[in-house]
Amino acid sequence: MRSIPVLAASVLLAASALYSARASAAGQIDCEMRFNLTGWAAIYKHAEGHGTITCNNGRTFKVNIVAVGGGLTAGKYKVEDGSGKFSQVYDTNELFGSYAQGEANAGVVKSGIAQALTKGNVSLALAGTGNGVNIGVSFGKFTISRAH
């Protein structure tokens, strides 16, 4: 007789774990960003831009972007209609803030970026093409904030 309550408790525990796993998967949000960015570098690197984050939960955010850093880098560049793909998040507030950035680049006239950035559990993969002259290796931060 004691085995029935233990068996029932085990079934309830397994069912709640299964429900929790499904609820977690259902709570994940996919987001992408389209952006424009203009920057320059002469040992110190600075770029500014703007964009739009669109998520599969229907939320859309206008954003400002600032990238700063330093390294062995020089040049001036512009990226138009760049794209970014965020790792899945549970709360769209996780998208905003400063991401660690490291890059190596080289370009004359036609320029491009391809970067993977991280901020805690959130990752962001960026890609884009543009124009300018740039060469070097740099490290810094890539900050995304809500546009006012």
C-alpha cells in the first residue's frame, strides 16, 4: 500500500518536470536586428548607428548602437543594412546592454563585418557589408540601447 503514494508522487514529479521543460521552451524568444553603423579608428575605435530589433513574440524596438574599443586598427567605414541574430532569450530586456567585442578586419572601398558578440548568456552574430577603408585588430564593447 505504501508503494502507491510513492508511485503517484513519482508520476507527479515526472509530469511537472516535463511541463516545466515545455514551458521553458515555449518561453524562448527569437530576435533579429537590422542596423546601419558608421565608424572610425586610429588606435581608438568608435562607431555609432541605429537599428530595429524584431522578435517573434511581436515586439519591435528602435535601438541606438555604440561600439568603442582599441587595438592595432585604423580606418573609416560605413555598414548599411547590416543584420544581427540574437541567441534565444526569455525576456527581451536581455537584448539591451554591452556585449564583449573582438574583431579583425581588412577592407578597401568595399568593407564588411562578421562578428560574434557575447553578454552573459546572450550572444549576437553580426554580418554586414559597406564601404570604407579599414585594417586591424581591436577589442571593445558593442552597446545596444533603446532609442528615445
